[in-house]
Amino acid sequence: MKRVKKYVFDSYAMFAYLEGEKGAETVANILKDALNGKAEIFMSVINWGEIYYIVLREQGEAAAKLYLQTIERYPITIVNADSDLTLEAAKIKAFNKMSYADAFAVALSIERKAKLTTGDKEFAIVEKRINIIWL
């Protein structure tokens, strides 16, 4: 049985790709692998919501909805925050200086045994716990 690679995207990874910033090509390659059945991509609903609120605040509701519609076109599984994931994120947040949304990305990476894809340097403090693909 062929094992597929597993990735978690935080909001940084999606913004890099959607806005053509540094790391966009790396994200594009992972998306291509997912489209070809060679990878699985996960995103916490908390990070998904983070994308929405950032774009809503900076560009308005039409743009925010467009970002979410664009994300829906890709093979990214949006994972709801159940009690187990939320408690793991809370533990991570309690002992690491990072945003609560970022703690969900870390918790999801642990839960799914996936590589976190990001360029957010805030994640450096958990690099010993999870594998990170730096953009």
C-alpha cells in the first residue's frame, strides 16, 4: 500500500499561495501532489476562519468570501475543532508563546502526523515536537 504524505496548512501557507508570496511554489507543489493522490492536506477550521477574518478586515466581505470559495476548490480537508483537538491546542497555547489559532495548526499536525507548512517564525518554538516545512 502506497503511503501518502500528510500536510497541515496554516493561514500563512494559504496566503503565500493565494497572494503569490515567498513559498507559493512550495505550496503549489504540495497542492499538485494532493490533486494527484500523492498527498493529503488538512487545515483546522480555526485557521480557515483566521483567513476569513483577516481578509474581511483588510479587503471586505466580497473578497473574504472569494478566498474561502477559492480554498474550497483545492483538495484541502477542513478539520472541525472537536474537544480532543481543542484540548491539545489549549495545552500547546498554555506552554508556548503563540497565537491560539497557531496552536490549532500544531495540534492538528500532531493528531494527523502531518508536516506543518508555514513561514510564520512563531512556530520555531515547537519545531522539536512537529515537522515543519518552512516557506
